[in-house]
Amino acid sequence: MAAATDDLGTYLIDQVQAVSGVHPGRRVLHAKGVGASGTFRSTGDAAPFTTAAHLQPDVVVPVEVRFSNGSADPDAHDGARDGRGFAVKFRLEDGSSTDIVSLSLPVFFVRTVEDFVEFVKVRQPDPATGQPDLDRILGFLGEHPEAQLAAELSVAAPTPASYAGVTFHSVHVFWFVDADGNRRPVRYRLEPVVEPGTGFDPLDEAAALALAPDYLSTRLADDLAAAPVAFDLVVVLGEDGDPTDDATAPWPDDRATVRAGRVELTALADTDPLIFDPTRVTAGIECSDDPILHARSAAYGASYAQRTST
């Protein structure tokens, strides 16, 4: 097992696998997922804030995406209580790409790499019961009040009927840079384009667990066969004083937003060979100093190297 002084990405995935086990050829986290492809059409409404090529007016670029469950277990039931992920790779006209990696929670559990490792360890199952020790978890939350919001939201999160009905959040902050060099902190939100009462409302957990273990991937195939699956990319505009390096800290609900464009998916696609990196940005977008953002990039890179070497 790598030490903390070794490569950060390898160290992090070692910590996770010490708890979850090793699953050759699979991602270390978000191990179970399904891919799709389509296009992103920009509205141009974000163009005053960034020179990013794919956010300029009337731009249409191909996208590849991956929906996933947060668990490290590739065989987990889709109805199990879990966070969900949505990663989008925008294929830009110059041949490069830029990614957004988002979660079904608006905030993360921890704000430092050290706290992430500690959080992984306290969730390790008790050998006697096979279940996590609730007292250890509550002890961690008591010592880390910044983790409590994500924990509360996670417990209360509904079980999705379809990935196509979930709202996703980038969690981390990025900087938009305009043509004059002005910088503005932003967060992303991907909102499903669905009508209430049309079969995308959340499920009762017990009802979800009664469905087939892979019902979310089957449902996505059915949804795509019926019509395109769409998400609006919403950019939340930060203001002076909003935290930019803390994934546990939400911004006020009254922050201005712009609808930057729409992701429209039309077919299933094999995106397992791809790596989605939240720090892969393009000109006009910069990463914040959030340590968890950069740790995720390192861990995903190490996970990719491991799963593609088998």
C-alpha cells in the first residue's frame, strides 16, 4: 500500500480499496455506471463571463457522458442508498476536450485530503457485524461539523427512478475568465429536462430494491429509445466572499444563474475506456484551489491506470 508521501492518487485509491476491496478492471469509486452520447448546444448566455469555446453563442459540440452510482462495489443494487454521478466530456472543435464531473449532492463530505482518508476509515465495516460502526461515523461528524450537511442530505436523498430525473452539482468551484481577463467564481448544476408526473419522480427505497439490480441502466436505455434525454447546464455565479476552496460550503440560494446550454443524449455509448477529469478545463475556465478537486483528479488518474493495466 502506498504511503501518504508517495503518489497522492495511488495513496487515495489504496485507502478506498482497503475498505471496499479490489475489483480489477473497474473504477475504484463510482464503479457501476452506464454511458451515453449526444450533443451540447450552447445558449451563449455564459459568454459574457468566459471565453470558453463551447459556451459561445450557437456552438454545438459532441458529448460523451457517464451516469454512475457512488459505490465502489460494481455489483451493488441500483436501488441501494447511494450518491449518483454524472460526468460529461465536451469534444471541442480544436480536438481537445473539457469535462464536468458532478454529483447528486450539492456539497461534499470533507474539505481536505486528510479528512477524506479519515472518513474512508471510519466507514470501514466492523468485522463482527459486516456493517459500518455507527458510533465511529457519528464521532467523525461530531468532530467535523462541516460534513454534517452532506451527511444529512445523503440520508434524505430520494432513490431515483431514472438517472434522467436527477439534478447533479459540480460541488467544486471554478473560475470563469472573460475576454478582458476578469475572473468570476462559478459552480455548475445540471438540471433534468423532464415534466413532473411523467415517470421520473423518485422511488420509495423499498420499491427500488424490489426492481432488477441494474434497473437504472435498463431504464436509461428505455428512456433513450423513447426520446432524447436532456439536461440544462446551469452556471451559478458567485459573489465576493463566497468560499472557493471548500467543497463542504454551500453558496447562498439567491446567487444569480445563467442557462449556459443543453446536453441532449440520444444513444447509449461505451464510455468505460474514458477518464473524466474534473480539472480538465479549457481556455476561459480555471480550477480553484479546492484540495479535494485536485485530489479527485489524482485519484481518478491512478484508478484509470490501474483498471486499464489489467
